[in-house]
Amino acid sequence: MANIKHTKNELKAQREALKRFQRYLPTLQLKKQQLQLEVRQLESQLEAERNAEVHEQAELAKWVRLFAEPVEWRNWLSVRKIRLGQGNIAGVAIPLLEGIDFERQVPDLLATPAWLDDGVDMLERRVRRRLELQVLEEQMRQLAAELRTTNQRVNLFEKVKIPEAREHIRVIRIFLGDQMTAGVARSKMAKAKNLEQESAT
């Protein structure tokens, strides 16, 4: 336990600290609940995206034999711009994927393989899915870090700060009560001594 002064001012300061902790704790607990809910939702969203990616990889396996023909994909599809925004969940700034701008060349149907159009579509979907997954993973990383921090703060308030303030208040009140009792006893003893001296004269 921290070294505290046994004064009325310290008692007042400890009572104010206790009120502050008790007022702030519900806000922290609410934030913790919101973050837990968001993390669970994000986990299920990430799982769905990963499952969709696995499905797309299975789709792509059908194309692998065709990709054995040399194709310079950069000539047909490139990412021109990735548009990222910023969202806010329970006070945490997270990245949002607002859009992806692709630059796509229309293939000459006579000079290119017949499957090239479908291959470019598949490649675009794969790039989009990969970028969506990266943004979701970054959101998860940031929310999980904030959840850890918030959880530590809730535990600090619940298990350390509030019990510590209550104990300080108890100790100071006992000390001040003992001081008051001792003062009353000294006063009575002094009064009794004065009475004895007066009666002796």
C-alpha cells in the first residue's frame, strides 16, 4: 500500500479519487464490451473472407493449366489507385477500404487467347479480395490492441485503484478517529487535573 498522509485533506483527496474511479469505470467497461463485440464480428467477417478466398483459389485451380501459356498480366490489368478511408469504432481509428481503381486494357479478341477475358476478371477479384483481407486484418490488429489496453485499464480500476482508495479511506478514518478519541481523553485528563488543583487550593 502506498505511503499516505493521515490528514483530513488526504481523506478528501482519496474520496474524490474513489468517486472519479467509480465514475470512469462504467465507461471503460462499456468500451470493453463494444470492442469485444466488434472483434467477434470482425473475426466472423475475416473467416468468411478467407473461406471465399479458398473458394476462389479452387476456381483458379481450373485456370492453372491455361496460365501455363505466357501472358504478361501487367499489360491487361493493373491497380491504379487504392482508396483508403478512416472509420471509428469505440474511439479507435481504423482503416476502411473505400475502393480500388483498376486500369484494364480490352484485349484484342483475335490476337489473344479466348480465356484471357475471364482470366483478367478472376485476377481482378483475387486482387480485390487480397486487399480487403489486408484491411480487415489491420482493423483486427488495431481493435485487438485497443481491447487489450482497455481490459488492462478495467482490471487496474477494478482490482487495484478502487480497492486501494477504499483501503486508504478506511485507514485515514481509523487514524483520525483514534486521534479524536485521544484528544478527548487528553482533554478529560487535563480537565480532571485542573479540577483536582482547584479543589486542593
